Amino acid sequence: MCLAYELSKNKADKIKDLARKRGYIRVWKVCTPDCTGWFYVNEWMPGIHKAKYLHKRYGGWYAYLSETTAKKAKNYLNRKHNTDHTIKVCYAKPSWIKSLGGDRRFGHIGIFTQLAFPDWNKGNMTIREFRALCRKES
């Protein structure tokens, strides 16, 4: 997957500023069951994971910037691949943003150098849990 376009500097700066204020950005990842992706099928494990292929322009973790966009992608992938994709919430620090852009079909996507994957069996991660995980990983 690659970005069809980069977000304008103003839009990207607004998203990054909001993430800096909060201390995190919440993103939605479209996954196959028990895996963190649908392209490089990585088995899911909770915690903070660094992306692969960061030396390449479009290398990194891809995640949608809104739940609506992720739902569109999920529905498309379910029809195209005839599999059961799910949407998982992940978290990232503002410094983990590699680039922000989008694809022409669904909408805004971010590429991240690292993502925090919560224990999805428990549900969404709280901000307190995210910060504790970041401190533990440092």
C-alpha cells in the first residue's frame, strides 16, 4: 500500500498539533483476525511495535485517521478478499508519525514508525495504559 497523495502542510500540521496537545493520536487499523495487517500479515501481539521497511519511502505501519474511513476500507476488503477483516484501535505518539496522506478510494491515512497495539481481548486501551506502556518501553 502507498499513499496516493500527501496531506497539505496546513492539514498535516493541524493533526500533528492536536496529537502534540493530547500526547497521542488514536488511529484505526484494518486487520485480519489475529493479524495486524492484511498485506504483510504480521501476527498480532500487544505492546509497542516498530515498523519494518522504514528506509523505504512508504515503509511503516499504515492506519486510518478516522473510524469512518477505516469502515469503508474494511467493507471493501471484505468484499474483495472474501475474508472477515476487523477494525482495531491503536495509539501513536506524535513523534511516530512518518507521513500523513490518503488514498483516493477511502480517505486519510497515516504512516507511522511505531504503533501501540492494546490487548484487543480486553477492549480499547486507556490513555493511562498507553502512557504506562510508553514508559515501560523507553
